[in-house]
Amino acid sequence: MLSADNSNTSDLVSASSDQTIRVWSIDTFHQEQYDDRHEAEVTALHGNARHIMSGAADAKIKVKSLFILN
């Protein structure tokens, strides 16, 4: 699952069945952030310039601040 925001054109957020959320640099193709706080498959994802919101099969919703180093 992927999420991108028009206000942040250099990063992409991904979520996976391995219970992780990752932030990737589109410019360098390197992982910039990693989060494994969910206890089940991530099934919903939304990102904007400041936050990542995710939901999972564990019936929990998480909000994480997005800090991108330029």
C-alpha cells in the first residue's frame, strides 16, 4: 500500500502485510523512516506533509509525526 502527498514530492510512504510502515526518498530510493508499532497487517494508510495515519487488522489506528531531513 502506498501514500503520497502533493505538498511533499520527494517522499513516498509504504505499508505492508509485515506490519511495517516505511518512508522512502523518491530522489535517492533509500528508506528514511521505519515504524513497526502495529501488531497486525497494515490495511489503511494516509500521509501528508506532517503526519502518517495508519490502521491495521489489529483494530488500532496510529498517528506518527513525519520528520524528513533535507
